[in-house]
Amino acid sequence: MSLHFLPAMIISITILILLLAIALKRAHNLAYVITGLGLIGAFFSQCILLYLPNSSDGLFAFSPVSSLLSLLMLSILIFLWLQLYAWLAKQKGHKEEFYLLLLLVSLGALGMIVSEHFASFFLTLELMSLSFVGLIAYSQDKPVSQEAGIKYLVLSAVASAFILMGIAILYLQTGSLAFEQVTNEVSSSSSIPLLSTTGIIFILIGLFFKLSMVPCHLWVADIFQGAPLPSTALLSTISKLASFVVLWKMFNLGGWQHDHIILEIIGLVAVASMLIGNLLALLQNNILRILAFSSISHFGYLLILLLLFNQDADLLENAEFPLEALIFYLSAYLITLTGTFTVLMQLEGKTKLEQLTGLFWTRPLHAASLSVLMLSLAGIPLTIGFMGKFYLVTATISNQVLWPLPFLVIASVIGLFFYLRIIMVMLSSINQVERSSASTTGERASLWFIIAVVMGLGTFPAFFAEIIKHTVR
Amino acid sequence: MMLFTLILLPLVGGVIACWSQRVHQDAPKWIASLCLLLSLAFLISIKLFTSMDPSNLWLVDETLAWIPRLNISAHFAMDGLSFVLILLTLLMGLVGLSSAWNEISQHSGFFYGNFLWTLAGIIGVFLAMDLLLFFVFWEVMLVPMYFLIAIWGNENRRYAALKFFLFTQAGGLLMLLSIVALAVLHYQQTQILSFDYQVLVQSPIDSEFAKWICLGFIIAFIVKLPAFPFHSWLPDTHTQAPTPASIILAAVLLKTGGYGLLRFVLPLFPDASQFWSPLMMGLAGISIIYGAMMAFSQTDLKRLVAYSSVSHMGFVLLGCFSLNFYALQGAVMQMLAHGVSTAALFMLVGLIQHKFHTRDLNQLGGLWSTLPKLSAMGLFFGMASLGMPGLGNFIAELLVLIGTFKQAPMFALVATSGLILAAVYSLRMIQKSFFGVSVNADENRENKTGHTSKQIITDLNAKEKITLMLMCLSLIFMGLHPQPIFNLVNGSLIEIASLFQASFQPEILLIEVQL
């Protein structure tokens, strides 16, 4: 067994230990510490593995790119884990299982990022999705949460069925389940046969559901709003990251973007997601719903990048640049989103816009970090979100894919409107002086850390850019 | 590191001002003024102590690595053009500060922080030589400005702040696309990936796309300027913004648009500018006439001044796209003169609003009897705005018209009629507010018990008087002896003009100018 499995092994062992620990003695502290140790251990082992050469064993394939993405995921998990204790302590009911489900999700996502075979892909996907059902329905006293859980269960099962059907069709055509063979087989013929296209579209529908792209986006707002905050955070970062990586892998290996039907579908979905996502977010009054819809549009932007792989139209003569842009944008967006959820968790579930009124004057640090994060989502310079957008635009233009750009401009301007709306609400003055609850040192430290990362990487992106460049080579 | 320091000074000053509110309520304004004076002294010392090399346009030129992955560097440079504009920025910053002194009481630390950060962003715009760096400053300066309007503005401030931000951002995004496209095409042509202005300007791209890339830049700049179809954010923003923000907005922020046209559009896209020139001159003509006519029909003083800005900035656009040396000189002069005169007008309107709680021309009148000093100042700056000979605005408009007349007489003809209209609306403003029946005097007598009546009668205080007097003097100086300013900017302008005027001989002209 290759050394590459170490992080996943560590997580698996942690899961077992945690199960035992819960069976022996229920203690929130203990579960928290065990989870943390497991995640941090996985993180450091992943760090060591970062620049190991590629290796593959048929089910899983490892490369520096997948290592970097796993690293990104683990750091997001660790950051959320840090916030989790304070949040869970305020909840009723059992707390330890939340950590268990969190670790299961991490295991599933880690596996999905490196999967190289439809069998391993589907198993890890299901491991992740089913754990999410538990996470979403976790709050025992909130009926909305239960409803959201059921909704996710049903829809996720439908999506899985679509993916399975797609896999079956592709298997029918090629007689193999390995990504490489299937995609090579499919794309080797001058035009992809219609049956394979159908299979591909089935898989795409399943993944679009996970990524909540238009037109498979209808679940996202209700579940974001209904689920407990940390579950929403995990759902919007980890699940989407893993799903998008799989999508990228298929396009990169198979060159599906050369088929005009697939190309049209991706283009249509990308543009529709950008515009519809932002339009739906325009007049929402709940910040979670805004985030849900804005995530639709952000993945719409990212979808454009998929069209750039294996094109021969690169003006910058730098074939790896789209991948760099993809990693940069994905990291920028996910880091920003994680920060946003952290702030929201610290605000104790104040997610309605009117509850944020005057936040600048009652809790300035929270308001300032939330503003920075909103500006980053909107892509204003000096934030990491802008550098992501800059990479994306550069990759798109240098590959001469110009048609999505007008839509990108329109969607960004629409997006700016509701991000600014959030800031505006926080700026408005309040009449009665609300008792400003003091924040703990830990909270303040994490907020400063968020601001430092989002603005630091946005102002001095050179280091991060070099890491990505080095990894991609 | 001099230019970095010049940007860092207000930046750091803003942070200190923001923090210093905890120490004392009045500390932020003193820190802000100290910081601006320090920057001013620093700027002037840079100018004095750098040896003027006639063969080199750039007074100071500094580069640091920023994003090596895409060969983007933190490249700052200052030439005469940037120098005068930064000088204007800092001076108008002081004017804004003087008008904020008694007006801002809420969250004053955050106010002065944002105020200084806006100025830092604007200085960055005037200094940045790398296109991406320029873009970063271009966008970033809007954020503190947005806060200034959204927190301290008048009743409808949120709408105005949002409109301001959305308009300029939409333009900015087009510019970002253009910047990237420009760098990519430049790479195609020369195999050098660079966002650096001084590299890009060496080999202007000759692609069919050049026109459209150029248009992306132009739109971003004329939204900021603002010219006719994109001007609608300006009146709303000005009416809602607090007076200090109005001053910065009108005096300096609008000039970044003109600066962008001069610095980037004309030298980087000589052919494309020639192509768009008739359209842009047309827009400029419409802006001049339309702005003046709209100014005439306003009853709100701030809206009136805002529309007059649209009209005056039309001259800048006209001057830039006449592609002629004299017109370019006129455009620069107009930016400076309009900066000073409009800042003064906004300051006066702010004072009137502060004293009478209204800006409505119908409710004002006969101010001369109650506020003789303020009214005299108003008369002076109103005259400056209509282009009275002897003041800076006249020199500017005259030069633009001369330059335009050489290239396109019809447009000059249209623009000249703008001068007449300027007289109409300026005189109307002066007439309705300072002369005529004193509406307020009666009201005051009636409301003698009202708590504001005491406040109303006070005329300009010493600080305001000095500020306004200095602005008068600078306008008179620009009007009577503009040559020192032209000497500063001519180097840069000759460079631009020689791209368009084949027969243009900078040497002869330079001698002529120095005589």
C-alpha cells in the first residue's frame, strides 16, 4: 500500500477511535480533541506527501495537484473544527456524533478527490452524501433541519441514481470503469457516440446536483437555511470541492469539451448559473440564502474554466494555466466561504439581514471581517477573491473563449449589489444601543486570522501563486 | 522607496486616525491634517530634491516584485502630470478636511480613516505604472469612498452609494478584461508577458481587437469622468454625499478618469484612439451642452454644481480626444482649475446647507445681506466656473477650444456654445441664491425662538476664509501665469501629442514655451 493513503488512513483510524471513545464514555471534550488530532495528523502527513511523484493503483490516483486540493480541504476542515466546539457547546442533545459524521465526510471527500475509478468514485461519493444527511438533520429541536435532511436525502439519492445510470451506460460502451480507460475510449473516436454522450450527461446531472448548478439548484437555499450552520459550511465547501474536482478530472482526462453537445450544455449551465444564481440572491433577506445562491454563480464562473482544458488556442503558450486558475479560484472562493461561515457561527445564528443591522457599531470586528469577506466574494481588489477572478479572466481570455465574459461582467455587477446590501445593513445606524456581547480571545484571533488570510493572500498572492505553479508542473 | 512612502503615509495615517478616536474625540482630525501636511511636505521635497533630468520624463521610478508568476510588479513612477495631480489631491484633501472639521461628529475616527484611505488610493492611481496595480488602486479607492457616502451621507445615502459603486465597478470590470486582453495580445506580438505600462507603450498592439480593448478602457474612464450616457450617478452621489466626500469626489476622483485617458488610452492605443475620436468628441459635445442645460434647470444647489461638473468634464474629454497638443494642455488645465473651483463651490454649498439646512434655490435668496463674505466667495467661484478671463478655467477652456478648432471645427463650435450656457446657469445660481429677496431673513425673524437662528447668522470663520482665499489665489495664479504648470506637464503631453501630430516638432515648441 502506497504512502499516499496515509492521511485517509489516519482519518479512518480516528473514526474508529472516536467510535470506541463514544461507546466507552460520552464526553464532548474528548471527541473534540480526538477529531482535532486526527485532522491535524492527516494535514501534516498530507503536507509531507505534497511533492511526491504521481502514483496510481487502479482505484485511486495521486498527484501533487490532488495533494494540494486535499491539503486545502483539510485546512478548511481544521479551521471549521476550531470553531465547532464553541458552537456545539450551545446546542442541545448529543454532540459527539457530529464529530463522527464530520470525519466520515472528510474521509469520503478525501477519497473522492483522488478517485480514479467509477467504483471508488461512487463509493466515496455515497459515503460523503449519506454522512451529510446525518449532519443536515442533526439539530433535534429544529423541524426545519429535519425537513432539510429528508430533502437532501431524497434529492441526493436521485442524483446518485443518475450517476449510476450514466456509469452503467459508459460501461456498456467501453467495458471498463477506470476513468482513464473510459474517457480515452469515449474520446478516441472522432465524435463521441450518442449513447456515450447520454451517459456523460447523466453523470453531469448528478454532479450538477451536488454542485447545485442551474437547473439542479432548487434544493440549495432551503437546505442551507435549514441545516445547522457547521453542516451548511461543510456542505458548501467540502462537498462542492470534491464534486468539482471529479468534474475537472473527467474533463481533463476525456476532453469532453470537444464534443459540441457537451460543450453547449456546459456553456448553457455556466451562463445560467452565473445569471440565475445572482438574480435569485438579489432580494433575499437571509444571508444563508444569499450565500447559497451566490455559490451557484461562483461555480458557474468556475465551469467556464472546464472548457479551457486541452484546447490548442492558448495565446500565452502556457497549457497549465487554466488548471492554476481553477485551483486559485477554487481556493479563494472556499477560503472566503469558510471565513464567512465562521463569522456567522460566532454571531450565534443571526442570519436574517435585519438581525445584522448596525453590526458595525455593536460588534465592529465581526462586521469588518464580514465586510472584507463580502468584498472578496464580490471580487474587489486587495482580497483573495479578486486574485481568483483575475486568474479566471486571464485564463479565459488567453484561451480565446470570449463569449462568457459579457455574462461574467453582468453577473458580477448583479452580485455586487447584494454583497453591498449586506455591508449596507451592517452600516446602518441603530437607535437603541444594543448590549454588545464581548467576544472571546479565540473568536477575535480567528477573525483577525480570517482578515489576514483574505487580505494577505489578496495583496501578496505571489507566494501562493508560486506554490500552485510548482504543484501543477 | 519614496513613492511607496507617499502612498503609505495616508494609509498608515488613516489607521492611526481610526484608532485614535479611543484616545480623544478630536484626535482623528488633528492626525488627519498632520498626515496630509506631512505628505504634502514630502511630495514637495521629492520634487525639489530629485535632479530634473531633461532626457527622462520620470522624476522618480521605483519597482518591486509583486506577482512574479505573471510578471506583475509594483511599479510606481512620477512625472510632471502625476505630480500636479497628486499636489491637487493633497491640497483638496486639506480643503475637504477643513470642511469636515465641524461637520463630522459621528464615528469621527472611522470617517477620517476612510477619508485618508480614499486619498491614498487616489495617489496610488496617479502613481501606478503597472496596469494591474493601477486597476487595484482604481477599484480600491472606491471602497472607502463608498463608506464615506453610505455612513455620513444625507437621507437617501444608501441608494446613492450603491449607484456610485455599481456604475464605477461595471466600468472597472470592462477595464480589467481589457487589461488582460492587452497583455495577452502584447505577448502574442512580442513574446513578453508584461502588464507594465512602460513596456506596453513601446509596441502598441496592431490587432483588430485593439479598438475594442481601447473601448473597454475608454468606457471605464468616461464613467468616472463622467461623460454623457454614463453620468447619471454623479448628481445623485453628490447630493447625498457629505460635503467633504463631495469635495474629494468632484475635485480629485473625477480627474482619475481624465488622467486615465491621457496616461493610458492615448499612448497605448494611438490608432484606436484616432478611430474613436469622433465619437468621443461627439459625446464630449453632448456632455457640455446637456450638462449645462441640466444645470440650468436644477433647483438643488448640489445637483446644479454636479451637472456643471458634467459640462466641465466634457471639456476634458474633448481636449483628450482632439489629439492635439494645445487641447491636451487645456484638458490638464481644466482638470486642475475645475478641481479647485468645484471643490470651492461644494464647500460653499456645504456651508450654506450647514447654516440653513436647505440647498433648494427656491428657499434661498438674498444671502448677500446675511452672509456677505460667503456670498462674495460664491460670486468669485461662480465667475470662475463660467470661464471668466483671468482665471484658470478660462485658460483651460480656451486652449481646448483652440486645439479642437484645428482638428474638428464643428465640435469646437458646439463646445463654444457651452461657454454661453455656462454663463447662463452660473449667473442664475448667483442671482437666485445671493441676490434677490431675502427669503430666509424673514423666516429667521419669525423663527427667532428656533435654536438654529443663532447659528445661521455666522459668516465664514477664519479657517474657512483662509481656505477659500487660498483657492481664489490659486485660480488667479492659474489664470494669470499658467506657464509653470505647463512646464511641469509639457514633457508628458509632448510625448502623447507626437503620436498623433506627424508634423509636430516638440523641440521648437519646447523652446517657444520656455521663452
